[in-house]
Amino acid sequence: MADYTEIRWHGRAQQGIVTAAKVLAEAALSSGKYVQAFPEFGPERMGAPVRAFNRISSEVIRLHGQVANPSIVLIVDPTLIGTVDVTEGTPDNAVFIINTPKTADEMRKNISVNKSAKVFTLDAGKISVECIGRHIPNTPMLGALAKATGVVSVDAVINDFKENYAKKYSPQVIEGNLKAIKQGFEQVREG
Amino acid sequence: MAAEAKIKCSVGLTGNSAVAYAMKQINPDVVAAYPITPSTTIVEEFSGYVADGKVDTEFVTVESEHSAMSACIGASAAGARVMTATSSQGLALMWEMLYIASGMRLPIVMTCVNRALSAPLNIHCDHSDSMGARDSGWIQLYSETVQEAYDNVIQAVRIAEQENILLPVMVCLDGFITSHSIENLCLLDDDVIKKFIGEYKPSQPSLLDVDHPTTYGAVALPDSYMEARRQQAEAMTLSKDVIINAAKDFEKISGRSYGLMEKYRMDDADAAIVILNSAAGTTKVAVDEMRNKGLKVGLLKPRVFRPFPYIEMAEALKNVKVIGVLDRADSYTSFGGPLFTEIRSSLYELDKRPKIINRIFGLGGRDYGVKDSLAVFEELLKIKDMGKIDKVYDYISVRE
């Protein structure tokens, strides 16, 4: 399974990482992939550290249970660094995408990863406030993920959001999120 | 046509959403339920279908799982097609009513989203809940994936309502691992399902049939109780063929084949793991890894636990040299878990019996990964080489 990918999302409850993992799975699925998306359930309270996971493959995914060795890690809340082991189980050449106004080089030191790891940053919080009017940094992170890894195309993410969330959210919220996805795609920078 | 089929298969749903959707397509007459983690979203989403007028179901909200099963029993005895869902403590609270449902021969279909039992309190997956109900006279089907959960729920309706069976059916899937994981899913058309399950016509007079007054659950003294139980046992025996036939017909409408069990790379296997539900998928990955190294290992995944297909189990395992049965529940016999004792007993009639060990795993959601599966296979192959077993019954992935 050459293109088999495991992804881990780090965030805090209410930041939308479970939804982000879901949108990613749906977008990959509509691109013809096999997918899994699941959150880690624990004591659920606002602000608590939470994790969500994806598996994406061009072949049937038989593996169930925890994602132990993700090659892509998205850190939606940078205050988790130091509290939660964000590099746990990752291979040397893992990709880290971090929501922060800081540069990728600074963050590389911050999470202490070696040179073969790829580190990307974007100010997803700021993008979400500008585009949606609220601090929900999940959708810019999806745009950044598409740009940084190509595991899914940004068009697939946009189309999924348009199609599957139109009933749930108002047109303004949808429009804001689509803008946020595009901004995330454009603003992500590698260190 | 091919394009259409592709579109239908590109659905991504969680196990619970898939079960709720199957229930919507089945459109039962009555659903009575009390929500409990991790089965909650089945009931939540189904209640949405009720509120939106997508189903004709009479949805009964009750104050406990005991009441949920009681309402299901009353509705089923009144001639309705009835479904519900629960987990863990909820199933435990239904206990006495489970026996009444099967004893009255009521074809209720219930999804059990497997979760550990208290104490200590735990919301995560193991099979202690459904395994505890294994002697309650319910048919039990187990599901590895979201797809299997969806398919099993549809087949369960057909199986339960067969005139010579009339037994309740429990469809089990793993809490969170399957219930809350989005996976690819192929949905069937509403019309196809409607035709597959048919219209429910109760074969015995219902409580509401005033022209043929009937008593359900009457007292049966020593002169008659045993005959009722004998008939129930006979129905359970007969259900094996009904389950097989339902699977054959289901394959015609879905292209997906089901049986009493799934055999994965078992043909020339020296060592095999027997395991239920989602952990079977992880074990398949381990089997492939071992096979790539030239090691002859395989997997047997029972789908039907009640009735227990002991003849077919023995047939499938007779040429294996060492078997590891992995139980996600313990029976506290100090001898082995429920799956182990059944498998071991099934092998008794064989002239040359394989060696067999039991490993308890994954209690309360403890992760079972490929490495855990590989470790068991390595132990099995060592037993094969050494010719002796150190510990028949043990726990794995546990701090001691």
C-alpha cells in the first residue's frame, strides 16, 4: 500500500478537529479513496485536548483501532505543544502543519524534530476570524493540508464542504469557510 | 449503471449512522429505545428521521432500557415489526426482558454497539455486554466493518421473521472503533431492501387480533414449560440454514457474500487466530505481513455466534496445527473466554485435535494493533515448533 496515509489531528474540544477529519475523509472518498475518520473519545469538556485520526488509501483499509504512526500531524492549537506529545509515534520524515503566527523554523525547534521532518505553519486562527468571524481554525488547516501534502486536492475539500454542509450551516458560514479553506491553502509556509 | 453503482458506494458514514440509515430504509412499525453511549447516535439519528416524517415508525421514548425492551416486546406481540439499539449497561438492564422476547418468540431486531461493563466505569469497546447475553436465546451476528453492520441489520430482519424461526436477533458492532468511525459504504436502494425483507405478516395471532384472542407469556408449569423451551432450542438449530439462505439472497442484491464465518488465507494455514468484529480487520493486516515472510498463518472470523456453528468451525480449523482464540470478554471461569470455550468444544469430535490457546485482549477499549496480532502469531508458531503450550489462558497487552 504505497499511498497509504495515516493522519493525526491535535486540538482542543470545540475547535472543530472532529469535523475537519470528517470533511477530509469525505473529500478523499469522493476522490475515489478508501477512508477512515474517527475521534478519540474521552472526558468531553470544552478546551480539553482532543485527537482525531484519518486513514486514507487507494486500497481497502482493514486496519482498525488507534493510529499509532501518523506520517502527517496537524496541530490546530499550538498551546498543546509541550502539554501533549505531538510527535509521538511519527516517522523521521513526518509532515507537521501547525496553526501559529510563528515561522516554520521557530516551530521546528519548538517541537524538536530533525531535518528530515517537514514543518509548515499558517495563522489559521487569524484566517478563521477574518473569514468566518469566529476562532474556528479547522477549515484553514484543511486548505493547508491540501497544499502541503496533496493527500487530497483543495477542490475536493471545497466541493465536499459545499455539498455536505449546506443544510447544516447558513450560506454566509459556508462562504466564510470556503474562503478560509482557500486562504489556508495560500498562506501555508514551509520552513 | 456502473456509474450509478459507483456513486452509491461512495458514501462515508459512521457505523451508527449506517445502522440508523438501515433502520430508516427498513421503516419498522415501532422503535422503543433509551440512548446509551456508544449506541446513542443510532437512536438520535433515527429520531431525526421520525421527526422529519421519513419513516412511519411509532417512536417510543422510554425511561430506561428495561422499559425499552418491554415496549418492544409489547409492540412485537401486537404484530409490529420492531427494532431498537443499546450498549453495555443498557443491555444489562434489559436482561430479564431479553429472555421474555426470545421465550415469546418475538422477532425483534436490536443493534448492540459493544461496550465494556462497569465497574470500573468505561465507555469503550469490549464484548462483555453481548457475550453476557449469549444464553438469552437471541441470534447473534457480529460485524467487522461499517458495511457489515449495515448489511447484518438488513439481513437480521429477514432472519428473525422467518415463520419457523421467530427469534430475536442481536447485531453487534464495536463501540467507537466501528460505531464512530467513518468508512466507505455501499448503500442499497430502499425498494431493494423493502423487497428483500418483505412485508411483515405475523404468523401467530397478535395481541390486537380480537377475533383470535391470544395470551402471551402465560404461566407454564412443569407439564408444559419444557416443551416451550424445546421448541425454542429447535428454532435456534434451524436458524443456521435460514441465516445461510438469507445471506445467499442478500448476495444477489448486493454482490457481497456472507456466511457463518469468514476464512482469510486459511487454506494451508499452520496457525490461525479466531477473533470477532473489528479486530479481525487488524488481524488480516498481520496475516498478510506473516504470509509475505512465507509463514503459513490465517484468520477465522465468526459472524454467527448464536447459533454456534460448531460443525463448520471444526471443519474450518481441523487442518490447523495451532489455534489462538482471542476473546474481547472474559467469562471468569479461570479457564477461558466465551469464544474460546465454544471453539475448543467444537474441536472435541476431531480425531486429531489442533493445539489451542486463549488470549484475552482489548478490554475497555485497550488498543489491539497489528503488533499485538503478530505477537500472538509468533507465539502460535513457537507452540507449533516446540509442541507444547505454556499457558492455555492468558491476557495480552496488559500491565502486570
